Amino acid sequence: MRIIAGQWRSRRLSRPDESVTRPMPDRVKESIFNMLGVYYETPGLLPALHVADVFAGGGSMGLEALSRGAERCVFFERDRETLRILRRNLVGLGVVEPQGVVHGGDAWQSAVVSATDLMFLDPPFADSKDASEVGTVRRFLAELGRRESCPRLIVFHHEHSARYPSDVSAWRTVDEREFGSNRVTFWQR
């Protein structure tokens, strides 16, 4: 795992155990940030956003966002060993609070997730397979959409076979791409 662009370009990150997490392939991550550059009209960079990296693993997406100009990132990870690796990656790059905040525990239940501009939502594929209204992801989005303060944009990484409707609760699909076995859906409120 590495940072692709920005102030920490080419810096290597410690990688969590792949039996516990599923690292984002570099080509998928690079494509996501290219799409975000177009979305925010800041090619290669991000504005001073508040970001949530939900199911962060080693923090690759949130750290990439900080490297490209995001102001703050809240990382959510529930696995203890992966949390240690995430914290090591933050320390290695000199990221301290309030720029980088780590929350352990179940992100599906966290109220803090909502106070962001941009959310990277990268749950275990098993959690995102059920695209029905009672599935974990759609229930989470419905709850998030009911909050006064919620992200303006969600970047959802999931298995390519999981198909979600173009409108999910308060969210509508503004872009969707497939990369091999990966699918990325951009939802906007």
C-alpha cells in the first residue's frame, strides 16, 4: 500500500492482514481520486474537506485524501490489530489530532460518521452483498439520510456483483464504475 499523490506521494503504508481486511487496489484508488478531482474541479487534489474513512483498514483512502488536501479525516476500524497498523501509518506520516482521528468499534452504529463532507464507505464484501432495503448498507444509508448533518458525497466500494438502485433513501447515484471484481458507486445527497 502506498500514497499515490500529494504531499506524501510514494510513501509506503503498513498493510493489515488480508484475511481481516481487503486492501483497495492502487488502480481503483487512483481512479476514485481522479473522479473526485473532476467532481470537485480540483484535478489531482481535494479541497479542504472533512472526510470519513469508514472500515478504514490501514487508512489508505483517508490518508490519500489528507495527502491531496483534505483538512481532516476520521478513521473508523473495528479490528484491534488493524487499528494498531492504522495508528502506525498515521504516526509514520506525522498525522495527529485533529487532522486525523481514529475511532475503534462498529462504524455501522457510529453517530460520528455523519459529520463529514465526503465519506469513503468500504465495508467487508459480505456486508454489502445484500442490496435489498433490509441489507446492512441500505439501512445505514437510510439512517444517515435522516440526520441533519450528513456527508454530501459517499464513495462506496463493493463487489461488482452487488447491484444497488440508482436512488437509495435520500441518496442518488451520480457515478458508478466497475474495475474487475470491484465496483465503485458515488452517491450524492
